[in-house]
Amino acid sequence: YLLYQLGVDHAAYDEHAEAAQWFLKAVELGADAAPWRFDLCARLLYALKKSMQHDEGMAFAHARLQSCAESPDFFFALGDLLLDAAAEAPARAAELLPMAQAAWTHCLEIGERADLTGSVQGRGSYLAAHNLALAEAGLAALEAHS
């Protein structure tokens, strides 16, 4: 829990690479049963996104798809990471945007989960729907240019 809180503290000061390191250490020490585990995983994805570690974030998310299947916050952060990766590497946008779209669609399928520690209102509803619309527009633009 203290490692998780160190990550939270670094993230508050926009020290995302450092935050990611602390979040990863908390994961490695087995935070899988902690009530704040979904928040930890979502914050880790955000920190990896902000520190331009997209591939690491995608690998982490892939390993956590099942264990975080009920967290709209996890899938929201995953969609954001994928969108950011697509913007950073436009040649991969056709591959990454549908994955972001699927992540936000899953958020809507899960719905709001205020019962989960650290859950952010909207990630299971209107925020996910907004981002989903952006991904659909991006995919339509890609198809128009193909």
C-alpha cells in the first residue's frame, strides 16, 4: 500500500515515470487482493501513457485483462493509452484505434462501478461514450484516407 501511495504522490507532481516504477513495485509485491488493486492498475496504465511507455502499458494490460475485467477504470485507462499510442505512431493507428474502441465499449458494458475503490464517475458511462465517439471518428477518417 505504501508503494502504491508513493506512486500516487509522484503522479500528483507529474512525475509519471517515477509513479510507474512505484506502481509496478506494488503490483510485483502482490496487490492482487487489495481493495485498491483496480485503481492501482488504472493509475499504472495512465503513468505509462504519460511517460510514453505505450508498449509496456499494452503488455501490462494484456496480462491483466481477466483480473481487471470488472473495472471500467482499467479499461478506460487502457483505451486512453491505446489512443495515445496511435497518435504517437500513426502507422499503427489502424491496429490500435479498434482496440481503444473495444476498451471503451467494454467500459459501457461494465457500467459505473462506484463500489470499487478509486472508481471515477463517468468512466463506465458518459466519459467512455465520448471517447468511443472520438475513436469512431478517427477510424472513419482513416478509412476515408485509405
